[in-house]
Amino acid sequence: MTGKMAGKVAVVTGANKGLGFAVVKGLCKRFNGTVYLTSRDETRGLQAVKKLNDLGLTPSYHQLDVSSKESVKVFSEFIKSKHGAIDVLVNNAAILECEQVYPDYEAAKRNIDINYRSLLTVEEFLFPLLRDGARVVNVSSACGHLSNLKNKKWLDILQREDLTTEQINNFVGEYLESLRNGTFNKDDFADEGKHAEHRVSKVALTALTMVQQRKYSNVSINAVHPGHVKTDMAQGGGELEPDEAAETILYLILDASPNLKGSFLWYNKKLVDWFDIEGDFYYKHECLVK
């Protein structure tokens, strides 16, 4: 028997543990539709589904490696044939390698490929499936606030109202090139440029959120700093349990006005001015590694 399944569809990337897992759990309880838990590693993903099954929840599963164009394409074709459209998309998949406070080029590129460039692949293959009125949440962090940058040229470009994806890509490329050719400057960043790779990837993600919202006016696209979450990334412990941090994301999906668009929401559900470069929003290194 062929034909598409009726009903709404939610997709959460990087959802086999931590924040993504908590978002799936919350959606299974409150979202009226099919919820896809996706993960790069299928075994871990299915183990996560089993954990939720044990709680009486029934997410669906699909393997999805956001850093692989082929994997995202396969997933998009699956969703298109089975459901036809997506109503909720949470871009949560991310990495942070804590060992290198000042990473080499390869480590920085790994971070940026997964945390930022994967969103361009997701946009290419999954955004065409977004139904009118769909909600997209790009999971950023305190590292994603513009006050993490001190380089005037970058700030001037990223604050433009007509900012383009190409300009964001150029900013990211300039940072990576500085690592490759030895011109990396700590003074281009807040907090002595510690984990600059994460700041760059998350600032780029938040900036892309604004660009995407201009391009896709029929959906609500927002970025969120979910708080300092107790996960593998937070060496030295976080402040929020994943279930607590997931609340702000669930709020954006299920409760916020559909007119909330292209914004940067802090973990306390307060709207933060992303362009406030003098504000005290930038990420302090000791929060992460104690």
C-alpha cells in the first residue's frame, strides 16, 4: 500500500542524548503528530528510542548525519515520500571538543562543518519540505551572541540588514584561514579568543537564522541559547538539566506566537538583542571548563 501518512511531523537532529533527547521526549508528550528522533549513530539512536518507549512514549527513528549531504538527501526523500512535509524542525546536532582551547585548523573545521555548514545542507534538502506555518529552531548558545566578536570588519558585515549567506560563509572562511596561515588574533574575540571555533560556528548559525527568516517568510525560524546544559560538552558540569533546557525550545515550537520570527531567545525565554555588541552576553570560558 502506498500513499502518504496524514498528520504533522516534527524532526529533531542529534537527538540520541542530552538536549536533543529531552526535546524529543517533550514533543512526544505534547506534539500532536509523528516525532522523529534522528542521530548519526543508528545503534545509539535506537537505544534512545527504547528508553523513550520504556517511558510509554513512541518516537519514530531515522538515521541522519547532518554533516553528510547524502545522508540528509536520503532523509529528505524518505520524509517526502512518507509524509510529504515537515511542521517542526529542531537543528540541534552539534559538537564541541573541549580539549583544545585554541584549536588547530582541523579541529576548528570539524566544529564549523557540523555546527554551521550542516545547516546549509539542511536548508537545501529539508527547507523545501517545510509546510506553511512550520517552526524551525536553530540551537545556538551564549557563544552565538554577536558580542563574542570584537573584529570591527566582521561586526559591520554581520550587522547588515541585507546580510547574505555568502557573507557569513566568508566570515567563517576568514577565521579558518587565519588558523591555517598563522594569523589568528585573540583580540578578534571576547574572552581572549578561547574556543573561538565554537564562537564562530554559533555566531554564524545565529546570523544564518536571520538570513533564513528573510528568505522563508511563510515559516517561523528562531535561534535559542538553551542555557548551560549538563551534557558531554559541559565539562565541569552545567547548570540546567536537559529537560529544563528543552523547555525554551518546546516553548518556541508549541507556545510562542507564530509572529515571533528571526529572533534570538535566551534560556529564560527572554528575547535578547543579538546586535547588542556591548552587552554582557558573550560566553565566558570558565562556564564550560572548570
